[in-house]
Amino acid sequence: MLVTLKQIAEELGISITTVSKALKEYPDVSKKTRKLVRETASMLNYKPNSFAVNLRTKESKTIGLIIPEIVHHFFSSVIKGIISQAEKKGYLVITLQSNESYELEKKQIDLLLSKRVDGILISLANGTGDFKHITEVIEQETPIVMFDKIAKTVKCSKVIIDDRKAAYKATQHLINIGCKRIAHFRGPLLPQNSIDRFLGYKQALIDNNLSYDASLVYLLNDMSFEEGKFYANQLLKDHKDVDGIFINTDLVAIGAISEFNKKGIKVPEQINVIGFSNWFMASVISPSLTTVNQPGFQMGKKAFKILYKEIKDRKKRKNISYNEVILETDLIFRDSTNN
């Protein structure tokens, strides 16, 4: 049974108003009374009515988080970063998984708005090509911050990496170690980060006077371990002269390396492999995977901090100034490339 302010008041023989003020540390209640009320509330295991508090403050103290997949190493790191900051500010994070589905993502946005969340953090699904559901959130004046997979045309705050620059550096490393025929396992056509990683790969080839060959680019759908194995096998059939691959994500790269191992193709002696994200498995596969380190935890922390500021600014009726934060990446050199 929930303990009420009235019960505390009756226990101490004081008014409900005095109890309420004491718990809120009002200075017109003596220190002695405040201490006594706090001790009694603790003894009776009193819990504030969060619903009533939310009605009074017009805050739900919850935020929504929509991500494409929870089990992915990068997104699990992002979640940890978000929760580490949200807990400090007393926020509950409602985490939803879109499964890379545009339709599900739209339903989840509607659900979060119906729950009156104070703000939303989102990394778009691969299937999202229409952003009306996001602009509707903005029009309703609910703060929203995009991270990782974003829509460049939507006016809201974003936390990203420079995917094009990171992909360029990865491809440049392959060129620097002598690779001449470099393949790319890219992600689906829609996500901006997949587009940018492809463009970074292509630009590095052009800048180094290596001809771009569209047949060396393989379009993957679900970015899985199994797809990595399948396309590695396909690459061996299509192009026996390839000496390097830049792969969109580590899980695919690990699948590719496992297939090369199975086929007796030596990595990196015969083919150099670079992944993306620095998943923990990248360091334990044999050979260990050279990869782009993507700062998921820092991205989560920064995304929440921006959202929190926008929530507070919105409450104070301040004008919201949108931020685009670009976090730094770096290459982690391991045994899958001739460093």
C-alpha cells in the first residue's frame, strides 16, 4: 500500500502542506522539521507520486530511443552512453528496435508521442526514405535528435561521424600498403552513412589514380555474418585479382575472413581486409581485424546531452538552435592488413 503525505502528516501531527514543503526543502520550514519529515518518510517507505509530479512539471521524465537493432555492438555501446547520462538527470529511457523497418519506425514514433515522452533519440532504419514522421515530431515541438543514420534534409540536431572521411582513410590505408584492386562491400542504398562510406571509398581511388570499377562494389542487404561469407565467396569467383576489401561493418568483415580461411585464402598475404566500427570480436578473430573505430559510447552521451538541453530550452520557451556534432574516428591497425 502506497504511503501518502497525509499519513506522514498524521504520524507527526503536522499539516500536509508542511510535509510537502519539507520534502521539497522549502526554507520557510525549519531544518529540524525538514529532517524529521525526511526521516519519517524514509521509515514509512514513502515514494513520491511520479504521475502527479509529471502533471505539475509538465514533464514525463522519459525519453524515447529508436535504434535499428539492439544486439549490434555499436548500438549497444550507444545505448550505454545514453543511459549513463539519462540516469544522472533522472530520466527513464524507453528503448525500441525498428528492425530496419520504415513502417515499424513510424509506429514507434506514434507510440512514443502517445506516451508524452519529453524527447526522442533516433537512428533511422535502412528502409527509411520518407521523413514525414520525423518532421511531424518537430512540428509538434517535441525535441528530437538523430544519430549515426540520419536524414541530411531534416532540420534537427544530429550526432554523427564523418563517414566519408573515415571510409577514405580506410581505403587510403589499403592503397598505402600496395593494394591496387580494392573491392567494397557496401550497405543498402538508402542510409546516409552507407552512401557516404561508398563515396569515401570511391574518392580515395580517384585521388590515387586507381580506376573505379563498379563490379568491385557489392550491395549487401542485412549486413550479416552470413552475407559476409556469401559475398567473400562471390568475390573469389568474380575477381581473382582483388588484393584488398573495405567492408561497411565488422560483422560482415568477420564473415568474409572466416570464408577466406575456409577457402585457404591467406589474409593479409593474399587479400587485405578492413572493417568498420571496432566490434569487440574484431580483436579475437584470426587474423584480427583492422577496422575504423566508431565511438558509440561517446555518441550516445553527446546525443542525450543535446536532447536534454533542447528539452530544457523548450520548457523555458527559448529558441532551439540545432547542432550537428561530428565525432572523430581513427583506424585500429591489426593483422588483417599488411601494416
